[in-house]
Amino acid sequence: MMSAVPVGYLGPSITRPGTPPQSVAAGSRRGDDVSLELGSTYGKADAEGAQVSALQHFRAPHGLAPGPGYSHAVTGRGRWVAISGQVAFDEEGRLVGEGDLEAQARQVFANLDRALAAAGASFTDVIKLNFYLTDISQIAVVRPVRDEYVDTARPPASTAVQVGALVWPELMIEVEAWAVCAD
């Protein structure tokens, strides 16, 4: 017998480019953790029979201001998936968007989506994103692209740093991901 789904559970989804993110349960306030209750959905199957992991997102833990577009902490139980830093190369290994950060970010997130899928995960399972940019002042160009893929009401933890260079001088961004999905 399956236990009841916690209030505010939005169900599993695979966020695709151009698809609006799911909204958070009504009544959430600054300082609330927007989450699934740990253990109550872990190891359970959704309507299609897919396993659902239970992640808990802490947008603004006590004493911390909410981050713009990220959670300060995310926890959960399940199978860990590590996605190597993805850059703006297409499936043929060609650079996409030379000199265009938005185009490179779109390719990077498409690559992350493909790598997650190959590992049996999706952006719903992502708990941490690490951004490496050659010009951190341009992070605002990347955020709308990221928001097409992540649930902005329950975003992953995130780090963004400026680096002196990436593996090719034409690359402007690299992003790696950590995910936890149901066993």
C-alpha cells in the first residue's frame, strides 16, 4: 500500500526547454523550506511506474537570506549521479555560439539534459549546479536559460565562479551537475 503524497508534492517531471517550471505549493513564505518530506515518497512509484526520489530544498534557512535562483542546501536519499562539466560542444564536437554566451548556455544545458537522461536522471533530480564563467558579470545572461530547465520554486544549490580560461579559448561557460535519483 502506498502512503499518501505530502501536501505540496508537485510530482515528478522532466523539464524541457520552453516548458514553464512547476509552481510551488500555495502558502510558502520566505524562510520556509520547499520540499518533499523525506521518506514519504522515497522508493515509491509515480503514475507511470517510474521511481521518484525525495529531495528537500532549503531556500532560506534560518539566518540566511534567500539566494537569487538557488537553494542554500538540498538533501535526499537515492542513487548519486555526477555529470562532468559540460561546455558548448554539439554532438559532433563542434563549438556552438562562438562569442555568444546565451547560445553557449543553451548548448550547455541541452548537453546536461542529455547526460542526465543517459544516467537515468533529469533536472528534477539535480541538487547542485556549479557554473564556471570566463566573465562572471554576464551571469544574468545564463539565469533565464537555467530557469528553462530547473524548477525555480525548488532550485538546486548552486555555485558560480569566474575562471581565467576554459579548455578552449572560445568557451565562455562550463556547468557541472550533481543529482540524486531513486534507486
